[in-house]
Amino acid sequence: MDLDSLFDESCARDWETVDPESTPPVRFAVVGLGWFTRGRALPALEASDRCEPTVMVSSTSEKAERVARETDGAADGVTYDEFHDGAAREEYDAVYVCTPNALHLDHAETAATYGKDVLCEKPMERDSARARALVETCESAGVDLMIAYRMHTEPAVRRARQLLEAGYVGEPMEVRGDMSQRLLDRVNPDPDQWRLDEELAGGGALFDIGIYPLNTARFLLDADPVAVSGRTTSTHDAFDDVDETVSFTLEFPDDVSASCYASHNARQSSAITVTGTEGQVRVEPAFFQDQTRELHVSRGDGRASVELSRVDQMREEFDYFADRVRGDAEILPDGEHGLVDVMTMEAVYEAAADRTWVAVE
């Protein structure tokens, strides 16, 4: 593979199949108006030429209507109850679900009932039983379901996968991935937030950020883990119910392994590396949105690094979803893909509790 040409077109949208000018934009009902939605998702939807944020859905009319007034293109603001009762359903084509994990299924069921496609934040639910029900609900209704993994449309990660597919590293042997941040210092100081509530979140650092190296390893290798081991720890009182830190190992087919780490109480850091028989590919920083991605490659005695132009990861994700909804190409990551992550994370918790390897089934 010609590395120069790869880097020169590092931000090309190689997934595009539909000219946005040839189809109407996908109108979204945005369900859940927390800080991530307001700060990340809505600006991306407003900037998109493939999508429109037309209906805001929240716990109170006051908040839903206020955010609707502040959002370009929004036509209405409704409560969760009104959403479930079918309010404003003629004003949107698809639903973006960004509520606590344990509420995803309920909102997806309503969307499916009204024939609306679903873009669901990760992890797709708090446990695999509810995640499987979400998949089956959308399949039965014949609506598209995509799980919101930003790394699948992040140019640096896509280029790393191209290198692997082209055999640049030879046969992949090992993946190393990490993501950490000080949640209470940098994101939300509230010790009673839903991310620290096991019933609402399903898990702690693993479910919230450990899923990034887990899923990105799967995406880069184009493979699913067959067994896992793991260990969880918590040192801060706020993490009494969920894991503060997790380390886990994934066993993939063909004797490929992945070592992953995530923490909600360590300095901000993120990277993913694939080492093969002939070379290595690394993305660092990898997962946080505001950072400029760098792609590092080496093979034999040769080394190269390139800083890629930063993209709005949320807009890439929304536009990809709209491209697939308006076209005929297959959606990936779909619900079955997201279900594998939830099953894998449950296996990690089981392995951590028993201090043993657990098969992913």
C-alpha cells in the first residue's frame, strides 16, 4: 500500500454511497437532552447537510421546549411520556437515543412501534437480555438499528484498519488499548450521577469507556472475542456500586489477543495499537473527541507518523447513519454487533469475580 496516498486522503469519507443533495435529510427526534447531547450531538446535527434535529424529547416540557427553541431546525419539544404516546411522530424519521443505558430499550420500542429508524448510544443497554430484546424489537418492526460507535467513522481508525487489511503489519498478533479520565474532576462531579448507578448504567468504567478499546479492537481485527479474563477495582467511595478501573484480556481467533485498560480515576489518556509479525499500527490519542488524531506506523526499520485533520466525530456518525438509511448499503455497527460488546463485558465481570477465563457465548 502507498502510505503517502493513504495519508493524503486520510479524511475522505470512503463510506459514502448516497449524494446528500439527491435525498431529503433524515429528521431526528433526539431523546435525552443531557450535557453530551447538548454539547456534542445537537451541534453536529445542526451542522449536517444530511440530518435535521426536529424534535427534542426530555423529562419535562420546560426543558424539551427550551432546548427546541435553542436548536436550529427543531420544530417541537415533548416529554418522554408524550413521545411514547406518539406526540410529534410526523415530524421525525429516526430517533437518536442518548438516555441512561437502562432506558434505551423503552425508547427504541416506541420508535419501532411508529416505524422510525433507531440510532442508539453505546452500550446499547444495561445487560445482554435487554440488548437482545432491543435487536429483536427493531428487526420485528423492520426498522434500521445502528449503535453509535464513533470510532467506526473516525478517519484515523478507518485508515489503521485499511493498513491491517492490506497486510502492512503482517499477521496481527496483539492489540493494546486504553482509555482513562478523571470522571468526577473532568466530566461530572456529582457522586449520584447515573453513570455510577449500576441499575441504570449496567457497569462503571468498563461500560462507559472500556467499551472503546474493546469495540475498536473488534473493528480493527474484524473479529469477535471468544474468551475473556478481567479484573476490576474501586478506591473512591463514589464507585461503591460500579467499577472505577478495569483491566481485561480478550482472546480472539487465530491466537490473537487484546489487552485493554479503562479507568474513571486516572489521568486522561487513550490509545490503541496493533502489533503484527511484520509491523505495527498505533492511533494516539485515539478516543476523546477534542483531540487531534495521530497515526503511527512502523515496519522493519521504517517509521512514519502523521497528524490527521480533526473531524466532528458526531457529525461523521450521524451522516453515516443518514447515508445508510437513505441508501441500500448495510449498516455497521448494527444491533447484533452491539450485542456482542454487552455479552463480552458481562463475561469480563464474571471473569473478574471468579478470577478465571470465561467464554463469550
